[in-house]
Amino acid sequence: MASITSVGVGSGLDLETLIENILEAEKTPTETRLNLQETETQATITAFGSIKSTLSSFQDSLANLKDSNFFSSRQATSGNSESFTATSESTAEIGNYEVAVLALAEASKVATNGSFADPDATVGEGTLTLGFVDGDNFDISVAATDSLTTIRDAINNAEDNTGITASLLTVDAGMGDGSTITELVLTSNNTGEANQITISVDDSGDGDDTDGSGLSQFYFDGSDPDNVANQLVNKASAQDASITVDGFTAFSASNTFDSVIDGVSITAVTADENPGDPTTAALNVAIDTTGVQNEITTFAATYNELIIVMNQLTDYNAETETRGILNSDSSARIIEEQIRRIMTDTVDGAPSDFNNLSYLGFSTNQNGTLNLKTDSSLSYESNLADAVSSNFDDLASIFTGDDGVATRLDDLLDSFLQSGGTIDTKESILQEELNVIEEERFDLGFRLEKIEDRYRAQFAALDILVAQLNQTGNFLSEQLAATANIISGNKD
């Protein structure tokens, strides 16, 4: 930036204002042009950002429709969701079944029997071996000074713990005096008969591992929960879930049955109150026509959102005499035209009487959006409900395959959205335009500095000259005045 010095001091002329006006006159036209260009370029970048976002949403709606497996999707429906629910894979066979829930899966839970006054009570010494009747075991070493709390923590923190959680409960002792006792509760983390807890003891105290004294207070034979030698109380026995399907019984360690019917997963929710004579409910496995219809409806809705955005950005409004920011942008026009062409094309390889979207109830509104007729109860020539119910096997051929609408649209949208694609290239060009504008601003500032320096130098010289002339004039005026006074004195 040029150094600023005041001019006009010597001459008394307002040269600073004159310089400011000259610089403003030089700057305003260029700055106005650059501001307008920058505003329009930024608006164009924002507009293409909106297009990119709506194109991406539109492409998301194609994910299932371009996949031929989607059109073979199955829907499993429970006749009584309070009893059981079901889901299915595309490999499931279509059919109807009768299902009843006999029992839900349960986890094993055992507890001490009121022997301990508080969590700090010691319990003897030796080794506890905890595990399941049909599973792995792990050992806990107990020292003579270890308390219930110590044992709980040792169980929960054991690196080889096979799936047992220990907790302490402090409860009323039942003596009527407000006293309490502490119980150690052990719960299996997983349900199922094989996860019944079992505990063996190596009691270092009296050598009797089942007499209920010392560490043997924790003995529990999980293979026989009702064994009188057991020292822990069996609060809940581990149990498999069981159901019947068409009269055949199946068991599962959890409440989910994945292998009873191929491709179908059944989840038991509530056991029948009368498992000896249970009430069955229907399980229906059918083509997921509802899911397909919903996907096609979503596809139409996201397409319309795209067209509305494109119209806002490219159209001319005759009433307001305004143009969309991309009204004259060829890239936006090309994007829209290519998408619309695929939407109206016939599909090679599809049946001649069912080979474009119009057979599904699609029609085009005046503004380019789609109208999708979905209700078969109305007197439409073509509608989605009829297409799904009567021509379901041909639906996939319209959307999938190399020439399918969804496949072609997905490929086209990739060319628009991918790195180096149409929109990425356009955004790079626009960003370069902003860079050029910034360079022009810098050049303008540099040029204004040079202009200011030049005028300051010229006006500084003018200031000196005028000051000198003023000084000479003042001197002459003083001399003339003195001469006049002399002449006037001689006359007197």
C-alpha cells in the first residue's frame, strides 16, 4: 500500500477529496462487475450443490430397484404377533404354516440361602469351579480372608469367565427387627438348557465339599437342580424355548428359531398358557409385494423432488419475469434431459405389452413431475396395484438388467456424481472462476495504488507550485502596498 501523505496543505486546495473521487471513479465499475460475477458464481455453486444432493437422494431410491433379488423378496407375516414374530429371506419358500409357542427360553439363576450377615462376610477358603452342565468351566481361588464382595468381583473379572454374572443383594432377614442379610446371586448370561449353572467346590477347610460349611456353601449340581446336597437355591432353571410348526416340535437355546423353516426366522414372544393343548396362529410366507410397491412409490417421489428442484433452478417465470439461476446453463439442461429420456424409454428385453413405466401407472405432468396411479379401485387404464398383483414377474425386467430403468439411471447418475464427473467438473470450473475474480480484485487494488501514487506526486508538485505562487503573490502585494504608502506620504 502506498504511503499516505496529505496534499493541499501548502496550497489550501482540497486535493485529498479530489484524489478520493478519482480513485472511486476508477474502482467502482470494476468492483461492481466483480461483485456481480462473484454473487452469480456463488449462487451457481449453491445451485449445483442442490442438484447434487437431490441426485444423490434419487440414486439412493434405486438401490433396491436395480437389484433383481429384491423382486424375489419374501415377507413373513405372523397371525398373532403377541405370540411370535417372523422374518424371511428371499430364499424362503412361499407357503402357510401353523405355529404355537410352548415355552420361552430361560436363563439359569442360583443364589445363596441366607447364610451371610453382610457383604464383608468371609466364606472359607479353597477353589470354586463355576460353569455350565454342557459348557466350559473356570476356577476362582478363595483365600480365608476373602469376602462375598471379593468373590463377586473375582467371578465378574475372571478372564476365562464362561458367561456367568455375580451380584449381591442386601435384603430383609425376616426377623422383624429390621436386620438384613446378603445373598450372592449367580446368573447365566445366555438362555438355554445347556447353560444351567453348576458349581463344584474344593474346600480346604474340613475336606467335605458338600456339607454346607465353609466354601461348600456354594455347591450346586446343575445336572440335578433338586438334589438335596445342593447348598444354593435354584431361583430359575435354564430352559430351551420350544415351538410347534404344523404339529412338529422344535427347540432353541434362545427365543429365535432360524432353521425350522428354510429362510425364515421365528421369534417366540409369549408362551401359550396351555402348552399341552396350545392355540396355533398362521405364519404366511409370500412375495413381498408391499415392499416392492413402497420402493416404487419412493422412487417416484424422489424423482419428483429432483424435477421440482431442477425447475426452480432452470425455468423462466413469465409472471414475475424472473429466471432461475441456471436458466442458461447447458449442463443443468443436459442432466435433466438425459434423466427424462430414460424415464420414458421402452426397456429392451421386457415384454412388449409391459416394457415401460407407463404400464405401472406412471404419467408425466405438465411441469415434468410424475403422476403415479396406485389405486386399483379407481378406473385407471394402468395402475401400480394391478401391475404388482397381475404382472409381478415382469416388474423386475422393467427396472433391472442392463437395459432396466433403475440400472440405466444408476449408471447415468454415477457419471454425474462421481469424482471427475459432470457436477464435479462443473464445480471445479466455477471454483476457478472465483479464483480469477479474486486475482482481479488483487490486480485492481494494485492498480489503484499506482494511480494514487501518481496523482499524489502530481498534486504534491501542484501544491508546492501553488504555495510558491501564493508566497510570491503575497510578497508582491506587500511591496505594492508599501509603495503606495510611500507615494501617499510624499503627497502629504
